[in-house]
Amino acid sequence: MLHRAIRIGAFALGVFFFLAGILVVGVGGDATVAGIESLALGSILMIASVLQRSGYRSEAAEREHAAPGPGGGEPDYLEPRFLATNEVFVDPTSNLLIRVYEDPRTAERRYRAEPPRGA
């Protein structure tokens, strides 16, 4: 879960490594292996920054760029097919206690903020 500026920076760094790799491979000689490694590193950085998801959200919420809701992008209503699991953790970005819900048939997961204790 990376901040948007970090993802953009990682993508730009990937472009730099990729272009440097093309330049080095184009020159040829003994540095060709280093150029290929630079191409691979640049490609990995660019792909990872594009595929990085923002937090504990469903794919539907991520695709629709939904505003964060309970548990990070999920609507208030949770379909009955999702059952609570024993998996609970503290979200490092919001410091909320998050419980994982899962559809037993499809293994699709939802992340919901637990109500504060005593509430």
C-alpha cells in the first residue's frame, strides 16, 4: 500500500533504468549483461508500481476508485455470503483494527474496520 507519489517515483525510476538498459544493450560489448539487468529492473519497477493496490479494498472498490469507507473502500452493507474469519490486524495507515471476511465458495475477501472496544 504505497502513497501515490511513491508509486509515481518508482515508475519514473523504472523508466530511467529501462532506458539506460536499452542504451547499454545498444552499445553492446561487455556491458550487455548489465544492460539486460537494467532492462529487467526497470520493467519490474514499472509493472509493480502500476499493479500496486491502495490498501485493503476489494477489487470492485479499487476498479471504481471508490472513496474509502468502513475498512478501506467497502460500503456499509456487507453481503451475507461473507463470513467473519479469525484474521484480525491493525492497519498501519489508519491504526484501525481490521477484521477479514471471506466468501467460503469463492475465497473472495473483504476487510472491515472493527468497532472500537466499548462502543
